[in-house]
Amino acid sequence: MLPEDLMLLFLDEEDGRVLVDSTAIHNALAGAVLLELVKSGRVAFEPDGRKLAVVDPAPLTNAFLQESLTRLNKPMKPQRAVERLRTHVRDNVMAQLEAQGVLTVEKTKVLGIFPTKSYVIQDHQAVSEIRDLVGNVALGHAAPDERTGALISLLYAVKGLHKVFNGDKREMNARAKEISAGNWAGVAVKKAMEAVQAAVMATMVASTVAATSVGGGSS
């Protein structure tokens, strides 16, 4: 699924080191979850195209997606949906990857005091495959499809593409912008992708402003 693919892109394929900041990760993953719910047919735009709503309450077989679906308990704008879905989203995605045997999560402490988590890659082939697949598109060596187009659009939304892949930042961002506007998905998914990307970008800005306000107030 998109959330797991995206999380693997956020990790160094050798040592499991996280390459992007937590705010970007949570917002991008929440966007990926929302896209999966749209693709599943459970969530869609209301007729006026402004808010997303649950249109099919049938239970999903994936417990993670099902729990995420319950958070969308009323029609809401895409940005609000992203905000609802980002709580604990990284831990939930990591639990999915751990259950699949792709990695293991180890609890450690920084300086022997502050609790943190490290990720140990167990299936290096799985990580390499998704990195090669998306990297070839990001660097212009292959055309995007629905999967790679969505992943690159989400990376672009959180300004994470150049942190995940080596290459000229300006060229990669220009291509990502072009991909985001491309016709690599069906109408419904493309409309949702555009709304989710805008929502993730807006949430990133709101998160940055909030962090700056807190920092300014404490000085």
C-alpha cells in the first residue's frame, strides 16, 4: 500500500536511518492513507466537491485502514481529514511493515535518557525495489503510473524528494511538479490526489507556523 511504500522511501536502505523530519513524515503518510481510502471506494467527495465523506461503511479487511476510516466520522475538507489521520500514523505504518517482516522496530534511548526508536531493515530487497521504482521516475528515467505518481506527488508536497533521492534538487522538483499535474491516474483518484497534495502542503505550513509560534513564545 502507499503508506508502507512511502515510509520505506523515508528510510536509508542500509541503516534504517530516517531521512526526513517527523512533521513531513506524518503529514505525507496521512495523505497516503487518505488516498488508499479513496481508492478503496470507501471515501469520496460530496457532490459539490468540497468535502470528503465516507460513502461505503463496509468494513475493510486491513485493520489499519479500517481504524483510519473510523476517524472520518463526518464530511470534512481534505486538510481536516489529513489532520485526523496523522495521529500515530507512523507507528501504525511501522507496525504493518514489522508484521510483514520488512523491518524491526527497536526502542532505544538517546544519551541513555530520552526514549526513541530505531529501525532495522530485514528485507533489503523490498526497500531497494521501491526506491529503484520511484527513483527512476523521479530522475526522469521512466514514466509515472498511479503508484509512482502518487508517491512522488506526496514527497513533493512535503519537500522531501531531494532528501530521499540523490540528484539535482531543482531538476527533481521541476519534474515532480510536472508529474503532480500529469494524467497518470483515473479522474476520481487524480482529483483526490490533487486535494490531498494541497491539504498536505497546507498542513505542513500550519505545522511550521505553530512550531515557530511556540518557539517564539518561549524565548
